[in-house]
Amino acid sequence: MLVLGLWGLDRGGMWRDEAVTFQVARRSVPQIWRLLHDVDAVHGLYYLMMHAVLALRPGEVLLRLPSVCGAAAAAALVAALGARLVRPRVGLWAGLLYAVTPMVGHYAQEGRSYALVAAGAAGATLLLVRAVGEPPGPGEPGGRDGAGRRDGAGRRGRGGRVWWAYGAVLGVTCLLHEFAVLLLLAHAVTLALARVARGVWCRWACAAGAVVLVLLPMVLVSHGQSAQVAWLREPGLGSAQALLRAFTGPTPAVYWTCLALAAVALTGLFGRRGEITCAAVALPLAVVPPVTLMLVSRFSPLYVDRYVLYALAGAPLLVAAGADRMAGWLGRSRAGSPLLALAGALAVAVALVHQLPLLRADRSADHRPDNLAAVSRVAARELRPGDPVLFVPGQARATALAYPAGFRGVRDVALAAGAPASGTLYGTEVDAKDLRRRLAGLDRVWVVADRYAVERPGHPRDPLDRLKLAVVTRDFALREQSVRGRVLLRLYVRRTLATEAPVAPAGPPVPRRPERW
């Protein structure tokens, strides 16, 4: 996982969410704290952590390195779960499967919290399994100490510490992203499937209650910031199918093989009373958080696949456990052979080779939703010091905040106060009256716009952004246009001064020097 995470880590460009992490984490702690009162409270702990990381050396590699480490830790913890719940070779297969899954590799190389949340979720799940207690394994006959005596008092003491650790790890994980709290539901289903004793339920309920109490203030604050996710739409059957493919393998051969092996693993869903099986851990982990969030999103859209990345850990555990059961059915005499473990590892290597084109493509900056570095390079070629620039919507200013070199010396027509000074992500803008006055004094203006804001009906939604487009399209003529991904860079000239016919917005892009893109 570490090797795959480091491969192509410096892809030469951030996309908008990463750019937010980059510019917020480089603010002072008081400035970050002020920001969290209005937006992004759900990412507050992550921003503070990244503030310490980027203080060492601001850059894209260091921005993504914590996610690489988080993904590597998650792979190790998935392997530890497989080894503890079944046997070491299942842990080996599950950890390798987790590492080669393209969705994991994607978020291992992203400067956001999701890979770290996945590591925390896997760690909390392992602590839950330890706290409940597994049947004695080799070298642990009957749960006795080295002298053959039962160590009941010591075990109870250690069990209490494990429950505390479980609550602490899960609490920190939820503070990294509040939707990790859905892991509590998955763990409750696991305990129900294992039919654990009432005492276990009581200890788990105490730990779960502590997590909820710690998380409650952030939930209340982030609820007031729900307008940030107003762009989300209700997920449908297609969303569920896409997530299933992302969890098990996007290519057909890997997808159907993994589904078949996961189905085999479900034959071992129930064990003895009080015993947690691998399937009883993996199935709720993979299914409960995504399904719950999708159901909630039927009423208030909140679902995005990256919000439940941590649930992916259940899929390789199911697949590895199914492969182990299949091996046991096909040849019991060779069930413990090291060659069988090697054969499974080679099968994962084949899956890696099969999915290598997807992993290679993901290392390109253009594979993300946008490439702000490329937009900044186009701006550096086209813009000159003193040129007036209008960002539509205001969030398009993220390019200038992340890569200011391309916009050095330009005049931001609508800006009233900068992002750090105003305690906002993108800065505050002037009111409609001041905007009209500023535009009235211009003969030409550059517009940096998201394509959806210009091309989709009903966009942009913000009244001030609509006013920007209305004034520009009424009083100015489109002279030049450059396109980079989903970002447009347009030059508008006042109609009374225009000497050339404007370029129709609905027509093809008209680059000035495409050979330098």
C-alpha cells in the first residue's frame, strides 16, 4: 500500500478540495478556528493536523503524505483483522486486496481526511474484536496464563482498557469526519450477529455513548453549515451499484470473482454464541454505513461515496474469508499449506496487473474533477498585471488561492476582503451596488468561471454571481476563450469598443495558443 501510495504522488496539480486543505492549513490556528465557526467544522481536526504537517514544508507531496500513511495503516489493520478472525493467510490476502483496490489508491493520494478516517475505522473495529474476545487460539489454551492458571482478573483489567481504547480511537475518527459515527451501527449489528452477553452490550453502549457525547457539539455546529452540501442529490440504484463496483473491483473479471467469493464467506456468518466471525464483522462494516447514509439521503441528501470509504475494509475481508473457505472445501489436506497462501497472494497480484491501467490513469492530475495548476498556467499566459478578473462563482477563486503565481498583480473586481482576513474559504465579495460601479469603469474584464455556472440552466444560484454574468453578457462582448477541464477563462471587451464579432458561448473552445496548454 505504501508503494502504491507513493507512486506518482506528485502529480503536478491540486483539485479544488485539496486546494481548500492546502490554503486553510497554512493559516494561523486562530484563523482556522474562526473559519470553523462558519464553514467546514466537519474537517476542523484534520485542518489543525495538516497545519502542523505543512508547517514543515508546504507542498503537494507533504499535503498527501498523511493520506498515504493512513492508507498503509488501514491495509495493515485489515490484515490484522483477517489474521485474528480467521488465520494469517486470510489477513495476508485481505490486506493485499485492500491495497490494490483502485478506490483506496485514489484517496490514498488525496489531501483530504478520508484515508485517515478509514485507518481509524479499521483500528476501532480491531479493538472491538479484541474487547469482545475471540475463542482461544494456538498457544492460548482455554485463556490460561503461562502457568496454566486462568487469568480472569487480568483479562478483565485488560478488557476494560481495550474498551477505553476502542472509544478513544472511534471518537478521534469521528472528529476527523462525523459520518464515521455510522460505524457504531455496523458494530451493533456485529454484536447482534455474534449474540454476545449482556455485559458486552453494556460495555459497548458506554463506549458508544461517550463517542456520541464527544461528537455532539460538532454535529450541532455542522448542522448549521449544511448549506455547504446543498449541491448533493438523492442517490439512486446507480449510486449503489457504482459503490459496489468500487468496493469489489471496477473491472468485470475482478468484480464477479470478488462477489462470488464474498457470497461463499457468508456461509460462515454465524458462529457459536458469543463468537465473532469474520463475516459478522465484514458484512455490517461494508453494508451498514453506506446503506444508512443512502436511506437518510432520501430525505436530506448527504451521500457521497468518499464519505463511506472506511466501509470498504469489509469487502476484502469477505473476499479473503470466502477464498479460505473455498480452499478448505476443495482440499482439506492442503488447507494449512504455505503454498496456498502464496497462491492467494499471486491471485491478488494478477488482479493488480488487471487493474494497473486504472491505477496509472489515476496518477494524472487531469483525472481529478479539475486541475487548478493547469488553470493557473493558462492564466499566467493570458493575464497581465493590472488586468481586472471576475470569478464566477466566488468558489472559482480557489485557483488563485492555491496557485497565486498565475494571478499575480491582477485586480479581483468583486473581492471585498481576502479569505484569511474574512474567516471564509474564498473571501467575501462586494454588494451588488459596488459590483455594478466597479464593472462600469472597465473596458475589458477577464472571467474565470466554472463551466456549470455558465452552461447549466438555473446556475449560478447565488444572486451576486447571477448579477456578474448578467452585467458582463449585457455590456461586454466575448473576445477570447480558453478551456481547461471544467474551468473557462474568458476575455470580455465592452461592446462599444469591440471591433470583432464575439465568439458564441455555445460554440467550441477558441484557444489563443493551444500548443502551450
